[in-house]
Amino acid sequence: DTKSYLSLDLPYEPFEKIRLQLEKEQQLTLQNRGEAHITVITPPEFKKIQKKISMKEIHQLAKKMGLEQTSYTPVCVGKSVLTQSGSEMATYYIVVDAEKLFKIRKAVHELFVKKGGDDFDFLPEKFYPHVTLGFTHRDLHFEDGIRKDASSCIYTLRPEAPR
């Protein structure tokens, strides 16, 4: 697996349903990747950690901690906007609660530091778990000054009965 990030892959259909509803309500068509996941470690984070830990080691650690069995709770549909040279770019996503993902990030951080990594190169608590639904131009990220957390909610989600 040569991906430069760690993610929890999710069934797409429930998220596609929400995106289609959102597009109707907001009267727009969003670009999307046709899949759903929660990024646990982002490519820019991995760029810093890879000096000390390989993606293989990260995957092994995540697997051992039960990444694939992680439960999560959808909180709301969030929207973030970035205005660049007068045009507005927007990204829509579902903010989720997922305690175990923070634990996995903390474990990766511990391993990184144990192997001589700088404590401040990877901040496990700087993490906003979400599932991207779609975007107008490109996905917007933390590096764009975007925080995909509950402060960006535009719709709350009613908890569904567990599937």
C-alpha cells in the first residue's frame, strides 16, 4: 500500500444519499470522489512522520488497534468556504465523533517520538474527523486554514438506528 495517508474506508451509499439531498437543497452540483472515508493521518502529516516511521508500520499499528472496527457517530453536515481572488470555493462534509481515531493518532505519535521524531512535528489532537461529501472546486484542508469541526455545521444529523 503506497498511499501517503491513513484512512478508514466506509460504505459509500449512505454518504451519497446525503450528498444528493444536499445538492438539491443548496442547488449545486459537487465534485466528489465516489467513495467515503475518514482520513486519520493526512498526506502533509505523513510527510513529516515518514522520516521516522513507514506507512507499513502505521498500518500495522492501526490494524492492531482495530482501525477497521472503529465506530463513529455522525454529528452534522459541515461547510467550509475559502475565497480566493474573488471566487468562493466550498467543501461539504460530515463531521463525525470517533474517539478511537484519536487513540490511533496518539499511538502513532508515541511511536514517532520513541523513534526520535520531534514531538511538535505531528500533533495527534489537531484532528477533525470527517467524511468529505464533495466540493465546488477542490477539497479544502487544514492547510488552507479550514477546520472541519462542529463549528462549521450547517445541518445537524438525526442519529439513525444502528445498522
